[in-house]
Amino acid sequence: MEAKAKTLILCIDQDDDIGKKANVPTPIVGVDANKEAASALAIADPEEADSNAMFGAIKLYKELVAKYPDEGFQVATVAGSSDGGVVADRKMVEELMVVLSSFSASGIVLVTDGFADDVLKPILQSRVPITSVHHVIVKHSERIEETYAVFGKYLRMIFDDPYYARFALGIPGVLLLIFGFLIASNQLQNAGLAVVFVLGIALFLKGFGIYDRITTFKPKLPPPEEQVMYVARVIGAMVSIVGIYQGLISAVVYIPTPVALNDFAWWAGMLPEFISVFMLKGIDLISLGVGVYFIGGAVSHLLRKDEHIAQSIVSLNLTFWVRLIAIESAKILQNPEIQIGFWSPLIFYTLASILTTIIAVIFTYRRYKHLPFK
């Protein structure tokens, strides 16, 4: 007894519009499943040609079943990938093999929307012979009004779609701006160079995919607590550098011109003056920069609920007292005859810094049962 012929009516969606737009998984096997999937795709995108191809495959299936009742027929839809190329071809072949595992067809009737037949045929024929190719072409009215409507649609796309507008309008806009500048500066003879330069950059960025990478690039920002730390470090460093610069500039004023580099006695005599001027002029900004750094650390530890916030608080306390001690030390360097007693500011600030630091350390130890310093 002769085996019953089985023919697979195959519709192929190369770029997986059925999956992207209608969220329908492939492969799709059977008349009812294909009808539902085609309807879903038509609703998602009424202008999509793949839905018409799927309806065409269903229509062809019914015609062949009525014409050849002794043969077996099945309709199926497989999809490729929006990535195209090898990725799409491999996915189509894998889905075709899934279909063939449930319906061992002896031939395929390929249903397409009229595109990429030459690419699809060799891929399919390596598995199952293609007995026929059926094109489903959407009919358009030949009236001139509809031609204008189609033209107007794509023209609006150029103006309204940011993806196309960047090149269709952006590049001519840049060229017009350059031309205007060249005319205003009487340099119109360089217009050709400007056109080549702008178009070269645009084609280079687009051709090598650099433009798409830039537009899709999403930098991964650190957590908020780390952002606070980084900002505080940068601001603190900038303020401290300004303070150091201010102190150095003020101290350099005392250096005579020309200066004798080998006059070590003069340099030794002026060194206290240099240090005192540097400290008096720069200590405020230097202390402020260091304080900003430690405040940023304290806020960062607070956001993370980190016990190391105690270290930042102790450091802020020391920064406060070091500034006062540095100012009083600078005054003494400028005027060594100042009397230093037990209640003099230098001694008071020194003892106060030691005492407050000890209190902070004791409080930290009692709270955390250890010293969270590193």
C-alpha cells in the first residue's frame, strides 16, 4: 500500500514579529493556533505583512484539503530572530525540526510575503523538499490619493520618529548651521570640506554601530551612599588644593628676587615665617576640605547604618581642633615672644582636643563594645 503523502504548509516570520509584537511563542502548529496568532499580530500591528502571510497559509491549507482529500496537510509558522543572520537561520531550523518531529512531511509549500525567498529556500530544502512557493502580496489601491497618503506617512515618520529624525533632519541641520557660519565668516570656500567632514563622522558612527552603542549606553551608577562619598572626596580635595595654593602664594611673597638658593642661613631664618604665613592663609580652606571629606564619610556610613560612622565623627572632632591649634602655632611662629601659659589658647586647644577625642572613643566603645576603627 502506497504511503500517504504529507505536505507541510509553512509560513516563516524571519524577524520574529509574531513574538515581539503579539507575544506569541513559536512554532505555531495547526489552523486554529495560526488563526489566533495571525489575529493577535494583526491587532498589534495592522500594517504587518506577516499576518497576511499567515492568513494566506490558512486559506491555502483549506484549498488543498478540499482538492486533495487523500493526502495529509498541516499548517505551521516558524520564526527567526530580530538579530538576523546566523541567529535567525538557526532558530528557524530548530523550530522547523520541532514541527517535523510531530508531522513528518514529505514536502513543504512555502508561504511568504514575497521577501527573502532566495535566502530561505536553501535552508529549508536541506531538510525537506520544497514542492511549491506561495506569495501573499497585500494589494494596494492604484489611486493617486493613496500614493500621497503613503508618502505623507513616511514623511511624518521622518519628522516625528526620533530615530529617523536624527539623521534625516539632524545632519542637514548641522550642515546648514556650518554653511551659515562659513558665509558669516567669509569662508564659504571651505563648505565642501565641512560636508565631507560631517557626513564622514555620521557614516562612521552609524556604520560601525557606535551610534547605537552610545544611545543604548546606560552607565551603572554606584549606590547613593557611595555617590555621597565620591562627591565629598572630590569637593574636599578641590577645596583643600585651593587652600594649599592660597597658602603657598602668600608665603612665596616673602621670597626676594633674585633668591640665593645656597644661602641656607637665610632660608633657615625665614622658614618659620613661611610656615606661619602658609598656615594662617591656607588652614581655613584646608580644614574645610578635610571636614567635607569626613562629613561625606559620616553621611555614607549613616545611610548604610555602618558603625564606622564613629570614626568619621572622631576625625571631624580632630579636624576642628587641629585648625585652631595650627592658627595659634602660626601666631607663635610669627611672634616667638608670646607667653605660653596653662590657659593660653594653644595649650587649651591641645588639651581640649585630647579630652574630646578620649570622650568620643570611650562613648564609641561603650556603644559598640569595640572600637570600629580601621
